[in-house]
Amino acid sequence: MHHIRLQKLLDFLNNEPDDPFLKYALATEYLSQNDLNKALFYFEDLLNKHPDYVGTYYHAGKLFERLDRKSEAIFVYQRGMEIARKAGDNHAYSELQTVFNSASGLDYEDD
């Protein structure tokens, strides 16, 4: 099933190579298959070529954390918060702020 979905996404991307949604779908599909290098390829492409695609930042940051690239994850979360605020996407902003705080060690609770 994953192979069929992946092939369809690749075919769609071949027809529309600049579609950020298709790139995002491919990144998350590769992530679900635990193919971190290919997921990273598409997330980095989105960050560089489609910086206003808000959905990228949470999952890209999480992948950077998973790859022990914490400083890059923190930067991605920060940038994502800026983009989400600019887009008026308060839900994405809140999610990004939560993971930013966690990655930055700011998610402590008062005793």
C-alpha cells in the first residue's frame, strides 16, 4: 500500500514539480517509511524553495531533532513561528512554540 501511494505521489510531482503540497506529502510518506534521508531531502527543499509553507516547519524540526541536529531544529521552529505568525496561523504557531520551548529546554514546570 505504501509503495502504491508513494508511486502516485512521485507521478504527481513529476507533473507538477513545484507543488509544495506534493513535496510535503512525499516528505511525510518517506518519514512514515522511516526513510529519513529522502524525507530530509523533501523537507529541506520545502524550507529552501517554499518557505511560506507553514506545515513544513513542525515535521522538519522534529526530523532534525531525531537526527541529533538540535540547533537546526530550534532554528526551524523559530523560523516556523515567524512564518505562522505572518500567515495568521495561530494553531501552527502554538504547536511550533511548544516544540521550540521543549527543544530549547524551556518547557519546565514551576514546583
